[in-house]
Amino acid sequence: MYPSYYALRRVNPYRGVVQIVEAGEVTAHSFDGLTWHLRADDGYGWVRPTGIWVEGEGLKAGHAENLGDILPALETRPALPFPIVDTQELWLLDQESGLPLALLACDREGVMHNEQPEGEWQPFVPSFTGFHSPSLAEHDASGPSLSHRDLLARQVNQAAGSEASAQWFQRDRAGEGVGCFGLRIPVEWQGRRLPVDAFPELLLRETGNSRLENSVIADYHARLAPILLSWPRISVATRTRLEILACEKPQWLARIHRLLPSRVDAPRIQAALVAARLENALEQAADGPEQDWN
């Protein structure tokens, strides 16, 4: 069996793009293109960790004799990033327009979904409370009663209504989408075709809301800028905006820069990567052994 190389987005909440190598019964996953976590079926229906492989260093954990063809597949892998193949997308729908509002799930074409789709959007994992929206902070200087994370989630989910609808779409190369089944959708919406501009370019609709709501969503996308840059199908204008924002987070950008499909301003990104290396060097120097000057 030939190895397979592809990538998938992890959404709701969005946690970046995972690179995947499949070779027989063993699969390798990486979120940075450097460290690969190996997993395999144990023969009893459970997929378990079987090792760690690091680019340039080789197998760091696990036993090569138990890993089949995954090591040669990793050593001869094509250039990163791998193609993102999750062309099936589940979108939370706006209550008034019935159009896509927020991305809930992604999957490969042809994968069947027998379970009922979820109908609630989440901006971050529950344990993360660090999202700060400058727009919300400026709007309510006294401080909101809810966290900025929860206010954003409420804003988006309220736009979907109390009886939220969600629909799977099969996106084509041009970005148009054909509606499939979903959650609480009219029968006539199955098979409907939506143009590319009916879909938000990123995770959430950035227009059609109030000015404050648009600003909060922009703040959210800014927070995730480094890992949103790993998407291949975004406009030059959006990529430029995300690159500027990502360079303000050089350490995060440095961790995932191997997964960028293109760069509008390569010198800017390179400068941010150099800054990240300098920061690391300074931190290591500060953590070094204390000198005895007596």
C-alpha cells in the first residue's frame, strides 16, 4: 500500500491544520511539520500511540520493528504543507438569511456522517479564557460581566437563533458549495448551490453584523492569525492582513511556519522568525547556570 499524505483542519474550536501520513496500519500526525506522533490500531479496535518521530533526528520514542512502513514514508515525504482535503464543510446558518455563518466541522469528500450535526459554535476549548478583544474592551471600559470569549460565542450563536440550523456543503475547487443534509434545514435546501462569496472566507462571517460585532470577529481572527495562514484558499488581501498580525506573535509563527502554503511578504515573515530565534536565545541565556562572581 502506498503512503498517503494529506492535511485536515481542526475546527469548533479551531486548533490549526494537522498534517497526516498514512502507511498501512500506522498513521503519523503533526501540527508543526517537525514532530510527528505515530499511532496504530492495536488489533482490538483501539488506536494507540506507538512512537514519536522528529524531522532531522529520527525515531525518538517507540520501536521501529512495530511501525511498518511509516518511517520510510516520513523520511521520503513530499514537501510541506500537504494538500488540505476536507472539502466537506458543516456551517452554522444565519437565522434570517439561511446562509453560512460559522464553520462547525470539516471532513474529506465521500465520508458519510450518520450522527446528527452539532448546532453550537465554540471559539476556544473550554479551558482557555485568555481571549482579549480590544474592540470589546474599548466599548465597555468598566469590564463585561462575561468573558470576551463567552461574549463572542453568544454573539455568533444568537445570530443562528434559539433553534439553530446547520448544513453540510460539498465545496468545489472554485469555492462554490452544494448543500447536503444537516440540522433543522428545509428539504428544498438539500442540493442548493451557493456561490463562493456566500461562504465566510475564514471561520466566521466578518460582514453583515453591527460595527462592533464585525470588530470583535476581526479581533478573534487576529488572535488566530498564525494558524489561519496555513489555509491555502484565502485572498491576497486577507493573507496580507493575517501575515502582519501573525508577525506580532513571532514565537507562534515560528512553530508553524513550515505549514504556510504561500507568503505575500516573505521578508517580513523571515524577520519575525529571526526575532523568535533571538527571543529563544535570550530566554535560554537567562535560564542558564548562575555565575559565581565572588
